[in-house]
Amino acid sequence: MSDLKVSVVVPARNAATWLGECLESIGRQHPHEMIVIDGCSTDDTVQIARSFGARVISDEGRGLPAARMLGARSAKSDVVALIDADVVLPPGSLEELLGEFETGGFDGLQFGLASESDGPGYWGSALAWHHNHSRVRSWFGVCATLMRRDVLLSVGFDDNFRSGEDIELKIRLEDAGYRLGVSPTTVVRHRFADTFDCARDQWLQDGAGLARTIRKHPARAGWMLVLPLLASVRGAGLSLVLAPRYLPYWAGFLLYNYRSMFGEILRPQNQPISVGGNAAWLAAARVAPMLTGFLFWALAALVLPPAQIGLGSAVVSAALLTVQLGMLGVGPATLTLLPRETDGGRRLIATSLLTVGIFSLVVGGALAAITHSLGSGVGEAWNNPLVTLVFLATALFAASAYQLDHIGVAQERADRTLVRSLVQSLVQLAFLAGAFAVGIRDLLVVIGAVGAGALLSVLVGLRQLGRAHVSPDWRHGLRPRPALRLLKPGLPNHALMIADRAPGYLLPLIVAATLGPAATAAWYIVWMMASAVFFVPQSAGFTLQTALAGPRSKPGLVASAMRASLLLTLAAGLILMVAGPFLLSLLGPQYASAWVLLPVLVPALLLSCFTQVYYGLCRAQGRLVESTSLALVAAILVVAPAAAVAQQYGLTGVSVLWSVAQAAVALIAVRRLIKLTREMPAAATGGVPSAARHEPTGIEKP
């Protein structure tokens, strides 16, 4: 070793494959010393380290942050180089970076990273492509970094972090006023293992690290909650242009990041999710795919003419309407019955899936026949028998996926819904992009992409149930008695659900029939954005119903559901207001002008929080006639004059019509919600937020 005044610390655990090349590249730099911190390796890591003259110290399995701090405390130089075992230093690079470090007065300076795969396969290449094309290249980290030893020892890593410790350390270093940077010129090789397990581990660690950072520094790091989504949208967009083969990578990235992140934030280990957490999971499952859904329709709009986009959106709306009609209230009935099942609900799950699947096919066939006889609008699509067949398959898979959502909520595991929702949206996008890439440009591609996403969502859902040891008992699934047991409470629930949901799916059909498919294209993209937000208050209503029906009913449930609904809907609405106009402008002037509909729709979405919590309370109490009557009033107010309003005032008139109806019903719901919660035992309600009562006294105490 020479007198280059740098102590190099290399944390390593079972790193025999890479450690030799890493230490050889460091040794050529002639640092003052090399220290390998061994994490209780079971391979030849220790022997390899000693063969290159490194001092080996065991961290006794305390983890990566503790290993780095142990190395810093053992170092003899004033400057410490933290180098991971998967890094290779080019000749002279350590001396070059030390020069930059001293000249620039840095307290921490990272090498530039050139990522590469350690094999010829897909996953290593995808990881390297991601890191070479993402903004993370300019972020300060500690996988190949020089730091002043006294600074590192005074600030230190948080030993509670098993991953993401570099992001959390950076926040505290910046708050303390230290100078950090990333070298734009001195670059090292950064290798990734070429396996899916490596990619999955990277995603899970990233998500968990972000979650811990958000929890510890909410003011500074709260925005990181949307970081995986933003990174996925950017990465998927770049992949569409530069490397379409990496689209599946981004599906996994988004899926596992949020699975780990929300699991860390919302659910303590081995405990059920709270009402607020369950509502947040379900809301995230609806909102998180919003940008990928926009990319889906944006890509379709860029390739297909507006007339085909309008007709395609009308067919998709018909499929979603079929799902709502074919559910027969089985979903809401599941929320009440499943928590009481003694076998984990295996028979009930099978019965519910088979029931909604059969009836969705029946309803889909009837809807296609009726609209075909009318001729105009969506009826034109059925002239192609293949479109009709794909439509029915899409309705079947979408209904099954939707029922799996209800099953997840009933099991107090709405986190699984987010996983399947992300899979569904990203598969849809990949299917569409792949079809366009090979030259298939047809209405059928749009419908088929939606069906493919729904199918994958169902397959993932069945796998989730299997891993939870509650796989559907298909053998007993379609016996008449359990089916009737579901339909008895389901049909009354169905009337409420149809009255509540149907207007949202009928409006695109009415617009298509009145204004033509081209106008429907702009309407549907805006409506799709608003519908994603509308699912947030609906999620709060469903989770409240489940909590009130289950054995864990406790004080404050109504208030908790209301708070979660208002906060989450407000956040989602603000995002929509800010991002919506920009996203629409990317599609061209025909779509950009539709941004004026957003300020009309978003306030009504916030008001719907009160309505949906009221519906959830009514479902739990069996007040279905009352709640259905109110939902029916809203439906009539929207649907009855919709065609005339569209003809006279266009898309703006339709938006105003829907918003006015939502506001009117919300006012009635607030009054009824106040009365019902006052009549209930305080231990079950926890009061209604004062915003709903117009009282200054705050939340009524249980």
C-alpha cells in the first residue's frame, strides 16, 4: 500500500463472485489501507479479502449501515472511501476523485456510475439500462463514495435502516450544511447480477428504504411517496421510445416498490391493516395506475384516429358497465359475509367468482344485442364478431378481477389489490405498445389490451389467495345454496351499486351516441382521470362497511373513514388539477382544450366523500332502500337530461350536470349521516367530522 491518504472500506457478504476483481482494482490505486467488513459470509469472501492484503473485520451480521460505520471507525485516514463489492475502479480513478474532493471542498463525493450487467440475460441488462438512463445517476449515494471520516462518524448511518440508508443519510448531511456531490467525470463500473431475484431484491429494498425515510422525515421526504410512480412513468416512456423490451421491467419495478413501501408504511408486521390503511391501499390501487392509464390512452390517441379511439372507449365503457350489472351485489355481500367464514372463505370465494363470471357473460351478451339493435354509437362495434368475442372475454376477466378486489378488502388485505391493479395497468400498456410496435393498428387492440390486463390481474389474484392458504374451493363453488346465500344480501346491494355506478359508465355511451366517437375520445380521457380519483371515496365507503361488519369493530370507525376519504381525495384531486392540463396538452389541441372540464369535476369528487361514507354506513346497517333511493335520485339527475344537455352545451354541459347532481346528493347525505351517527352508539361511530356538521366543536368523542 502507498501513501494515498485514503482508507478504503468494502462491506461484503457472500461476495466471492465479485470481490476479487473489486479489490484488485482498488489495490492498483495504492490506498493507505483496504478494510473488508464481512457480514458473516458462508462462501470464500474472507479468504479472497485476505489474499489481496485487506484487513478483515466481522460485523456479526448487523447489516450494511452498521458495517460501513464499523469500517469508518476502524479507518486510519482522514478520508474514507466506501466502495461496494460490485464496483470496479478504473486505473487512477481514486486519485482523480480525491483531487476533485479536495479541490471542491466536498465532505462527500460519489464516483459517477456506469452500470453494467454481470451476464447476457434480461434482468441484469434491464437493471443496468434503468440506472444508466434514470435521474438516480445524479443522486448522491454511498456505493462508491469518498467521505471525510469525522463527518461520517459525527452524522452516521441509522442502524434501523436495512436499505435506503444512503438517502436518509443525505437528508441529514444536507440539513447539517455539509457539501455533497457526484463526479461528472470520474466514473467507475457498477455491476448488477443477471437474475430476477436480484432485480426483485433491489426493488423491495428500494421501496422499504423510501418508506422508512418518509416515516422519519415526512416534511423533507414525503414527496418520495410518488417517486416510484414518477420513475416508472418516465422509464416506461423512455422504454417505449428507446427500448420497448424493458417495459416488463418497469411493471416489476412499480409493483415491488409499492408492495414493499406501503407494507412498511401502513401495516405493522403480522397485523391486519387499519380502516384508514385499508382505505389508503384500495385508493392507491385506483389512483396509482392513473398515469399508466393515461399513457395507455395517450399512446392509442397518438396512433389511432379519434373516431376509433372514441369507439374503443365506448366498448371499454360497455365492458365496465357489464361488470357493474353482472356483479349482482356479490361484491358488497362478500364484504359482510367473508369476515365471518370459519374456513377462511374458500367456498365463498369460489362461489362469488363463479357467480359474477357467469352473470357478466349473460349481461354482456344482452348489452351487445341491445346496443347492436340501436345501431349508432357502440352498436357499430358489434359488426365485427371478433370484437364482440373479445368484449365478452374482457367483461368476464374484469368482473373476476373486480370481485377479487372485494375479497381483498374483506380479508383486510387491500394491499394485494394494489399489486394486481399495477400488474393490470402495466400489462395493458405493454400489450398495446407491443401490438403497435409490430404494426397492428386496430380497434381490437385497445379492447384486447384491457382484457389481457384483466386476465393477468385474475391470475395474480388467484396466486395471492393460494399463498395465503385460502385458494377457492371450486368443487363446492357453484352449489345453489351458497350462491343464494350471496345473492340474498347481494341483490339489494346491487340496486345501490347500479344506481351509484351506472351513470359513470353510461355517460361515455350517451356522449358517443349524441356527439359522435371523435368527441367521446376527448371526453373519455378526462373522464378516466376523474374516475380514478372517484374511486378514492368509494374505497373509504367499502372499507368502512367491512370494518363495521367484522369482529374488529372499534370506536372511531366512521370518523376514521371520513378523514381518510377527505385527505386522500383532496391529494388525488390536487394532483389531477396540476398534472391533467399538462398531460392533455401532450396529446394535441383536440385533447388539450378539454382541461376546462377538470375544475368542474374535481370539487364534486371531494363532495362525494360524504356520500360514499354514508353509503358504506347504510350497507353495514342494512339501510339499502334509503341509500338506493338517494343514489337513484343522483342517477336520474345525471342520465335523464344527459343527451339533451350534451346536444345543447357539449362536454362542458355534461360535466356541469354530473357535478351538480353530485353536490345535491352530497348535501342530503351529510344530513342523513349526521342523524345516523348520532343515533348509533358512540363507541361504534367516533363522531362525524365537524366539516359535515358545520359545527366548530371538532370531532365528537366516543
